[in-house]
Amino acid sequence: MTQPAATQTGPSSAPQPPTSPPATAAPGAQAAAEAATRNTAATGSGTSGATQTGASAQADAASPAAGSETVVARATSSAPKGPARWKALDKDLKRISLLEQATTFVARPLVAPGIALAFMVLVGAAALGFTGIQAGTFVVVVATVVGAYMALNIGANDVANNMGPAVGANALSLGSALIIAAVFETAGAMLAGGDVVNTIASGIVSPELVQNSNIFVLLMMAALLAAALWLNLATYIGAPVSTTHAVVGGVVGAGVMAAGASSVHWSSMLGITASWVISPVMGGVIAAALLAFIKARILYTDDKLAAARHWLPILIGFMAGTFATYLALKGLSSVTSIGPFTSLLAGIVVGLASWKLSVPVVRRQSTGLENRKKSVRKLFAVPLVCSAALLSFAHGANDVANAVGPLAAIVHAVESGSVGGEVGIPFWVMAIGALGISFGLMLFGPKLIRLVGSEITKLNPMRAYCVALSAALTVIIASWLGLPVSSTHIAVGAIFGVGFYREWYAERQSRALGELQNRKVRPPEERKRRRLVRRSHFITMAAAWVVTVPIAGALAALLFLILQQFMA
């Protein structure tokens, strides 16, 4: 009878029944199990085996083997799985990151239109502030918003012709080209944009045949909006077109609806039709001739650097004189009266001075260069940048009237109630045109700049220099001869001229080399593959030039009818 009592009062050597509560376990076993749980949670799965072993040893010393196994199993099962939890968190963060990237990708194309819309709203508010609340204020505000929209499209489409060659030749980065063009376009528009201009309608539509000033306002507004819509579409499809032709087509279409076909001066339309051929052909021929001259006199000589030191200052002087004459004729004629002879004299003086000043500069730049074609091309980079900036200045001075001319005519008709005659452009109207062109260039210009600079044909500083110089020289020659030309068509035609000349020259060299080495001439398929000009762009641009006037006219006629229903 004493042995059972001794068994119960002694150390807990006998195993506990499965139905007994956990409290029957010795305090040492519970402490060991808690320590094992804490160690497992702190160290994770990497050290769980060692922790379980230590915990089992402590439990064996204080409790039976079966009880210790049960406690350790419970401690191990309660440990959290750390690596699995962090892996799930990484997956969630990756999904959030992908969602943010998708949102940015979707919203990025909407940034530029949003800024343009905000600009037009601010312009409308500014027009309301300048005109005040009076009769016709609503019409002026609407016309100002449309004029700002037109200026944005001019900057997006037309300015690419000036900066595209410099960017394509890698003489300027895209960001630098945008900044230079914006500054010089604004300066040209504000300093030499013209204080007094004739309304565009006076040369296309007879103002005396328009019934009253209200009809005239609707006519000009429809023409301006139609031209802006067509420029927007042309920019979207990647076709640089003439803004002047778009405005003229809009005036013709709205004029026919407002005053009949007899009110249009159809003889002036013949000149516009002729410019579709004259402008690109003249620009291309002159650019090709300049490139041929540079190749013959500089590139294909034994001492290329010596030839460049001699001829490059002469070319720089010729460029400076040409641009001085161009600016006097196209940019400064509205500020002061300058005749052709005075413009030519000013160009000669500026050209001689530039030639003398550039001689030591070219000599210093050519020091240390190798006698290679690549070295010669580098020397043309600075003159190319200067020519692109001057082209932008002249473009701002000349083409800003396409945006603000009709707007100024609308403001004049609303304020005075008269139609026709000379219209003064208020300063705030000119500022809207200048800023609109700059904003349009910064927001939407890169697309056409890349196309004009690199997707028609491959350009380098030397070839791009020929394009820029050809654009200015062609305008001067055409002005003296009285030929109707478009600066857009000239610049694009010059790029195609350079490309086609390169094709012709490469084909000629290939034939001569083949005859010299008694090789077969390349088959037509291989010659087609080696073409240096993209024909698809040529067809697209030529078609866009031809349909500019008809499409703008049809849009203007439709918009005139709509505006007449809602605003008359």
C-alpha cells in the first residue's frame, strides 16, 4: 500500500494521461516550451531545428519524453512563417508599381493637350480683361480662343522646318532646339511681326461684297478655325503643310458661302497653285547645288582642312549676307520701309564683315583636327545653329500674321463696325500669337521635328547647312522674281533635293567603280533597297500640299454655315 503513495509523491516520472489538463505538467516544462516558442519566432525557419533540439533537451530534464514531444510540437506549429509573408508583400508592392506605371503611360499623352487647353482658357480670360464688357465682347473672346488654337498649330507644324535639319544633323539636341526656336520665334513675332497689315481677306475676297461687319466676322472666324483644324490633322498624320495656304483656303471657302463665288479673286489662286511646284523645286535645286559645290571644293580634295579654312569663312559670310537680306525683306519690312536695293546693300555689308570675323575662328576650330570628312562636318555645326536661329526669327516675324491677322481683323470689325482696309494689330493680340507659337512648338513640335530632321533622309551638319541656306536664298530670289513661294515647301523641298542628289551621286560612283573593276551593275531590286530618300514621306507630303486649300475651304464653308446659325 505504500508504493502507490511513493509513486504519486515522487518526481513526475510516470507519463500523464492524455485527458489530463496542461496544468499538471511541471513548471519547468512550461518554461522550456515558452522559451522554445520565443526562440523560434525570433530566428525564423533557418534556426528552428536547433531551437527545437535545445527545447527538447530542457523538457526531457524536467518532464517525461511523451509530454515534451507534445509541447515542442505545439510550439513549432505556432511559429509564424516569415519568408512566405514577405514574399506575398513583395508581390502586392509589385502589382501597385505596375498599376502606377500603367497610369503614367495612359496619362502622359493627355498632358500636352491639357496644357494647351489651359492656355486657350487663359487667353480667353485675358481677351475679356483687355476688351471689357461691351457689345461684341463674346465674339472677340471666342475669336481670341480660336486664334490661340491656330497659333498652337502653327508652332506644332510650321516651325519644324526650321529646327528639323539641325536636330537631324545632331548639331542640336531636341531640347536645345525647342528652347532656341521658342526664343527666336517669340522675338521675331514681337520685334518685327508687323504693326500694320492688310486683312487677309482683302487679297482673296472683295470686302465690299460682304454684306456687313457681322458676316465678315463670321467669315474670318470660320476661315481661322478651318485652317487650325486642318493643321492639327496634318500634324497628327506627320505632314508639314503651309499655314498660309491653309488660311487662304479657309478664306476662299467661307467667302464663297458669305458673298458668292464672284467675290473671290481667282487669279490669286493660280499663284498658290503654281507655288506647289515652284517652291519645292527651287529649294531642292539650290540645296543640291550648294551640296555639290561643298563636295567638290572641300570634301573631295587632298587637304580637306586647308580647303575648309579657305571656303568655310566665305560660305559663312554668304550665309550672313543672305540672312541679312532675307530679314530685311521678310522680317523688318513691317517695322521700317526697306527697298530691295537697300536690303541687298545691307546684306553685302553684313556678309563681308562676317567673312572677315570668321577667318580666325575657323582657323582656331580646325587646329588639331584630322584630315577627314568627319572633321569638316564638325566645322559646319556652329554656322548651322546660327542659320536655324535666324530662320526661326524670320518665321516668327512673317508667319505670326497667319494667326493674329484674322484675329486682328475680327477685333477691328467688332470695335469699329467697318470692313476692309488696313488693320492695326494690338500688342496683346501679337503677344497671344507669339506665345501660342512657342507653346505649340514646345508641346507638339517634337514629332514633326524628328520627321523632317531624320526620317526623310540622313542629314549631317554640312547637308543641313545647305538646306537652311537654300531656304533663305530661295525666298529672296522668288521675291525679286515675283514668284509665289511657301517657306514650308521650300525647306522640305531642300531636304528632298539633298537626299536625291546623294542618291544620284552614289549611283554614279557605283557605276563608275563597277566599270573600273569590271563588275556587274547592281540589279534594280538592290538599287531600290539602297535608296537614300523615303518615297513614302514624299508622297504623303505632296498629297497634303495639294489638298490643303480644298480641305480648308470645305471646312470653312461648313463652319460658316454652323456659326451663322448659332452666332448670327
